[in-house]
Amino acid sequence: GIMMSAEHTKHQSPPRFTTSQKIFLDIDLCGMGAGYDTFETNGHNIRKEYEWVDEETFTSNRKKFFLSLLNRPYLYYNHVMRGMYEENTRQNIIAWIRANS
């Protein structure tokens, strides 16, 4: 799961994954499609996991990651997940980038 997530985050166009892997990756991202408060809370929790990284580097790399996601034609593999989370995920990412630029 962790290796798939790492692969998922470094490709601008999604690599080929099995159906099960795509489901896992969609579930992994769906928290980003929650309300912005939840998105922010999740972001703070991720920051705690990387507390050894200085703030400037963390923010810069997170912004690069988010921009790579926005450059994709879609974030979610499954059309149902796309319909449920895509728009809000993109809005959350854009709001975060604006707040951290």
C-alpha cells in the first residue's frame, strides 16, 4: 500500500495499476475531498509525521505534490469516487495553495 501511494504521488499521468490497487489509491485520497476543516486537520497530522523536515521544505514539497495532482485530468480512478470527491478535492488543494503562497 505505501509503495503504491508513493508511485501514485510521483506520476503526472497515472501509471497502470490493478483494479484493487486503484481502489486502494482512491480510498487513500478520498480524505482530501472532505470539508476543508478536515482537509486541514489531515494536513496537520501529515505534518506531524514529517516533523523532522523543516517547514519551508515541507511546504514547498507539498505544494509541488498538489500542483502535480492538479495537472492530472482526474484524481480518482473510479468514476463513482470521482463524482463524489474530485471537485471538492481540487477546491481544497487550490485553497491550500492560495493560503500557503
